[in-house]
Amino acid sequence: SAVISQKPSRDICQRGTSLTIQCQVDSQVTMMFWYRQQPGQSLTLIATANQGSEATYESGFVIDKFPISRPNLTFSTLTVSNMSPEDSSIYLCSVEVGVGGNQPQHFGDGTRLSIL
Amino acid sequence: EDQVTQSPEALRLQEGESSSLNCSYTVSGLRGLFWYRQDPGKGPEFLFTLYSAGEEKEKERLKATLTKKESFLHITAPKPEDSATYLCAVRSGGSYIPTFGRGTSLIVHP
């Protein structure tokens, strides 16, 4: 497995502002994933971040709203831009450790974001 | 499109009262089914991976089983510390993106 650290663990933000969430892994990984988890809902993948290339966004998520950086094999950031109350959610970073393309993902503890 | 349905949404048990959680899935070629445990304020914690029908995995009071249409997470003689939300996810052929269910919230009363 891997140790995944996310910062901040929670935040309360004003409408219209932006917040950058950091994700640090204790080992080098090829792909890092960003999810959103809303109460009573399943985890929804926002985007996949590979080092050295542009992030791949899922349907309904765009780079202007959720820009992602992946400067190296152990670190990624997700920015939630121009926030509105609808962006209040838990944002989770995950990684897949191991080879074979069928390993489980391991998650950080998430960032709990509230927008006023 | 892959689909995962977990039931029940919520389950209350008395300590020692065994039960099962269900994960029904529809995929085109199952590559893996994953069970996670999520405590309040924490991220999902990986429990098991099942790859083919008939496979079983055990860990302490938990046992996961898999058929071609569903998976069960059996909890034997649960304790209050087993209280958590249990998530199921599937990965199908040709996709590295797992599909998650909404989870079952389990509360075990002492």
C-alpha cells in the first residue's frame, strides 16, 4: 500500500474564491486520481493525473474549474476555482500501487470543503 | 456502463449479531471487485480484492465472497468498532477506473 497525505484536511471558504488541495504520496506512482464524495453519494472521479502530461477529466468536470498539477511522481494538487456552495464536498486523492493494472486504489483522508 | 448497487443503505446490529452486506454489479468483463471500509472523517481503507466467481477472502470478522452477479461482505459476531460505511467498487475490462457503490452504513450497538 501507500501512505497518502492530503492538506488541508478541512476548510471553510467564501463564495468566488479558490482553494488548492495538496496530495503527497510516500512512494513513486504513475497515476494519481482525484475524487469528489458528496453525502449519500458514491465516489465520483474528477480526473486522472499522470506525471508529465495533462490531466484527463471525466464527463462533467473541466480544467478551468478544477485545474490539476502533477510536477513529479509523488505529488499532485487539485484547485477548486471560483467556488460556489455546490462545491461543498469531500475531495479525495488516491493512487494505485503495484503493476498489472488491476490493483486496488488507496486513498488519503480527504479534504472537507464548505463554501459559504 | 458499469453499475454497482449496495444494499441495505443502512444496517443496525447488536454486538454479536452476524449479518451480510450485498453488492450487486453489472459490468462487461469483471477485472476486480474491491471492498473498502470508511470511517467518519477518513478516506476509504482497502479491505479485499476479489477477481473471479467463487473466490473468498477473510480478515478477522469479515469475509467477502463473489458470484457472477454480486458480492457479499459477511460480518461474523460484529463489535462496535466494526461500525463504518462499507464501500464496494468494480473494475471492468479495458478500464482502469473503478465504479463505486453508494455504500452501506453499518452501526453495531454494544
